[in-house]
Amino acid sequence: MMLLHLLYVVLFTVLAVFALGNLLRSLIMLSLESQYPRQRSASHPELFDGEGNPIEEPLLVVRSVNLEEARQQLDRLYEADDES
């Protein structure tokens, strides 16, 4: 029974060392990134203008519709589907 307690303590210590190491690595990387911020790189051609500069405009616009408008659009779709 004493062997199980010893094994538990050793495994807990190993996991704690890994957790603390990961925490310290993350803190160091976070502090380095705050001091030297990375440049945003855009890799898709759609994200550049004609001269090769990154665009600074919203890429996705979502328009909300009310319930009645959504029902009308669905009715038009189903009516068009029934006619064909």
C-alpha cells in the first residue's frame, strides 16, 4: 500500500513540474509578444489590394432579417421549387 502512495506522489510531482514548465513558457512567450508584436501576415490573394498591400476592410457582413422576412423568402423558395 505504501508503494501506491509513493507512486501517486511521484506522478503528481511529475505532472506538477510539466504544468509549471508550460505555465512559465507561456508567460515568457506572452511577454515577448507584447514587447515585439508580430506583423499580421495575410496569405490569401483576396486579402491584398491591386498594389499588394493588405486590405483593411470588413471581409464578412452579416445582415439580420426579421421573422416575417425570413418566412417570405422561404415561401418564395418553396413556390419556385414547386413550379419546376
